[in-house]
Amino acid sequence: MNGQELQKMAGDCTVGLPDVGVEHRFGPDWNVYKVRGKVFMLMTDMPGRPVVILKADPDDAVALREQHPDITPGYHMNKRHWITVEGGGTVDEKLVEELVIDSYRLVVGGLPKSEQPVDPHTYGRRV
């Protein structure tokens, strides 16, 4: 999948997520996805390459970067807690969906319990 397909797929994954909004506060080239005011996904173009930037558990982020050459440390973000995903051979639709939902759940889990739109421990988990 190429970068545009990656961004469309990631954006489509957010459609059913509760309380998600999109802003363009860094300019028209940045889509900033938030849940209850907290960022969980960003989309932009690094020079000539459309990317998706997602929050990730630090241990998972290391493993993902080791397994997928198309996943690198977060562009303009904390390199330990964020990853950048590019379109490429090792990134497929299932992985993109998992990464978007994981990022959403991580951010929801950091909200006060009374503000959490879903249970971050169970939401989106496949049984």
C-alpha cells in the first residue's frame, strides 16, 4: 500500500471510535486526531512521503520498529512513545487498524476514568 492509501485507511479506522475529532491546528498539511482533547494520531507528509504518527507502548514501539522497516520513531514527537508509519511492504490493513485502535486505547487510558468514552482495557479487543 502506498502512503495515500495508508492515510485513508488510518482515517477510516477512526470513524467508529467514540468522541473522536479532527483538527488542523498545525496548518492544512496536518490532520490531528483527538479523543476528549488528547492527541492519539497525526497525519502529514514528510518530504514527499505521506505518514501516520501514532502513540504506542514503548516496548511495543521498539518491537514494531525492529519487525517493520516502514515503522520508525515518531516524527516531531517523543521517540519513545510515538511511532511513524509509512506505506510499504510490511504494513498491511490489519496492522494499521491494530495500531490506530491501540493508540486510541492508550490515550483513553490516560484520561480520568469519568472522562473515558470506552473501557480502554477491553475496547476493540478481539475475543
